[in-house]
Amino acid sequence: MLPTIEQIIKMPVVQSGRPEVAAGKRHMHRTVRWVHVSELADIAQMLQGGELILTTGIALADTEEELREYVAALATAGASGLIIELGRRFTTPPTSLIRACTRRQLPLIVLHRPVEFVRLTETVHTQILHEQMAALQLSERAHATFTALSVDGASVTDIVREAAHMVRAPVVFEDLMRRVLAYEPAGRPVDMLLQRWDVRSRAAQSRARTAVCGPEEWAVTSVEANGDVFGRLIMLPAHRATSEELMILERAATALTLNRVLERDRTAIEIHAQRSILTDLIDGRYRSEGEIHSRAASLGISLGKRQLVAVVVDGLAHPGDGATGDRLQAVARALEAAGIVALLTTLSNGTVGILIALDTAGQTPATVTRLATQLRLLSPQKPPLIGMADPITGLDAVRGAFSEALHITAAARAHPEDKLYFQLPDIRLRGLIYTFADDPRLQAFVERTLSPLLEFDARHRTDLTAVLRVYLEHRANKTEAARAARLSRQSFYERLATIARILEVDLGSGEVCTSLHAALMGWESRQHPDS
């Protein structure tokens, strides 16, 4: 970073000359590329811009017009400022010179005591060279860092996080619709960082590829691939961004471009952002509801004062390799085709969780029907199982809603009917039991009822539990049950007698059969954990 005039004036070698800013106080932040000592009145023609001119003024003219032309030439040449040492030519700075510098917005500093110009230039140039070397080293480090991230296949979040770490400020990556796809708050509260993001982002506009713009002085650089801009990388510093910080931002933008080229999927970044929000919401990893609302709103999804519907999709057969990314992208395309705005993620058991926000609960059936129809188009041979919880209104109920949807989906695996989606009433007793699968009282009931039979099967490697299931599913009709089990009636009857003896029950009792069937459902719910 090049030193500013203000920084140079504060150096001890300059302070020894008792400096006084006579004009251009508002422009002391200008950077100085070089310090040039000259007594020539026509020095401007030799300048390249960014120079701080040191002079005793011995060659300057006396007339106001000539002094005005001298200052105009310096300003036109791009000089950063002018320092005049009093005593040899002027005892006080000429009023006409002060007026000219004020008019041309050129900082004018007068030294009331002599200063060794050689020491001053040596000190400043040493700092400039030092800063240039530091900037070069930082540029090389940034290039190496982001190149390594690209080669390693780092995610968008990884790139944004590293950029924020290097500039020590929040960094946000947004798409062209002002939706936040990735961010790193760098210690700032997320709800404050993303509050009213769309409005604030639109206020920070610039035609330049990289610029400091907007009322908050955001540092912004466009992210593009093959000449097409697909997003913006934004730094929100506590101070005006330096040239080094802008350089880091541009290096990070290049890494995002490489990520986009290698990713070859425009939805992957948005899916990652949605997954992060919904996973944090389900797991309770957020400081306040305002934080979640801000994060969702930054993606164009409003969760406030809405009916929230938790949906779980299980068994989606996708032409891809079956990886998590394939399933999420397939669901994302189905949501887009159905015109549904939602958050989605993968749940711990490999199913896909979707949180749909609706204006009214009455929209739920039609909305989920559209989604289920689109998902079946992706997997016509093996339609996915879809479980839907009852609509909720608060974020604190989301975790419970997904637990309900997971239990419904698990229970629906044994449902004989093919339905577009299942709700709790559709799976009746099985659904109720699956909902309470984690309840210790249900688990104790299952153990008391079935433990002897399960232990017998384990010791003797038999399948009596499966025989009991078939018998109960056929409403205790032994003939039909034997046929379904592919056993002779005699063999089937013998196994039923063994089961009755082990459990010490009467299989001809309707109440006993109901209890056994409920216990079997409870046991099966634990064989297929939902969360």
C-alpha cells in the first residue's frame, strides 16, 4: 500500500520541519507514488502522476497568474501534492498560491523549519519500496492460496472463507438476482450482515469490474466466466478497502470462476447455500430466528409469517451415480419445474429434506402434488416415497416437523398403496407407532412382547419373526398366510405353534394379535432409523 500524504506528514523527519497544511486538507488521503525534489517552474511536464513535489520555491514566479499556472500544471499532471520549505524564497506562503491549490484541490504543505530533503526522500522511498515488496509478496501468497484451493476442488464456501480470512472482514458471494450463495461473517452477527441484503446490494453499483461503491463503501468485484458475469464478490470492511484488499478480492473471484468452470452446474452453489441454512435450522445451530430469516431472505426465500411444510423424499432413483449431489440437484430441478420456492438438504439417513414456505396451509396439497408429479417424471420405474408433516408456523417447530415426516416416510415403506405422498392419517396405526419410535415406553413394550421370539431367532437362526409378521398381515388367516410365506400349511402351522409356545400367547385372540402387530411395527421402526 502506497503511503498517503497524511502518513508522510506524520513521519518524524517531516515533523521536524513543523509542517502546516495550508490548502487541500480534504485530500490528504491521496497516495504518493514517489517524492520528487525540484526547483523548476515547469517540472509538471516531467511528471507521471502520483508524485509529491518538494521545493524551496526559489524558482517560482511572483505573479498570481504564473503561480496559478504552476499549480494547474501540477494538478493536470496528476501530482499528489506540493510541499514548500519556507525561508529561502517565502517567509509565508503566498495567498495566491493557497487560493490556486484550494481551487485545484491540490494539497499544499508548508514547512516552517528547514528539513533535509535527502533524508525525507530516502525515508519515504524506503517505505514505498518496502510496501511495494510487501504488496508483491501478498499478491504471490494470494495467488498461491487461491490456485491451491482451485486445484484441490475447494467449494465456493471454502474460497469465500479464505478471502474473508485474508482481508479480515466479512465477504459475501451473490448471484445476479442478489441472492447470497455463500458468506463468511468474520465475527459479525449474521442477521446484521445480511439484513435487507437485496436493497443494500442494489445501492452498491459500479460500472468498473472492481470498485469501492455504495453508501457503505463496499468493495465489489464481478465474477465471470467466458465473458459472462454470474455473480459478485463483496467485501464489507470497517474501513475503505485498500488496493491490497481489492487485489485479494479479485484473486478470490478468479478462483470462483475456475470453480464455476469445473463445476459445470449453475445450481450447485445455490443448493449448497440452501443446504447450509436448512441443516443449521434443523440442528438448531443458529443464534436467533432473525439470523435464519436473514440468511433465507438473502436467497430470495421468505420464512417469516408463512406456513412451513416439511417434506421428506426417500428412494429417489436418479440416472447419476447416486451421490448426494445428484439427488439434491434432481430435487432442485423438480422444485424449479413445479414452480416451488423451498430450502433443501440431505438428512442423516440419506433422504432429502425439503422445507416449503407457503402463504396459507390450504396451498399444501396442490403444491406437494406438483412436486411429487415432477419427481415421478425423474424416476418413473421406481417412484420415490414422499412423507409430509402437517404445516407449522414457527422455526422452532421445524425439527419436530422433519422428525414427523421422516417417521411417515419410514412407515410408508410397508404401505400397500401407491400414493403421490403420505401424511400421518394415511399410515394409521403404523404411522402413530413410528412417530413414537424413540419413546422409551414403546421400546419397553416391544421388548416385553417380542424379546423371547427375537432371542430364539438369533440363537437358532430361524425366521419365526417373519412368519409371525406374515400371519398378522393376513389377518390371522392361516391358509392365505401359508401361501404368502411359501410354506406348506403343516409347516406353517407348526411354526405358529412354536411361536405361541415361545411367547406364551394365544394366537387365536384378536387382542393378542393386535398387541403383537403393534409390537412388530415398533420393532421395525427401530430397524429403519429415520433420524
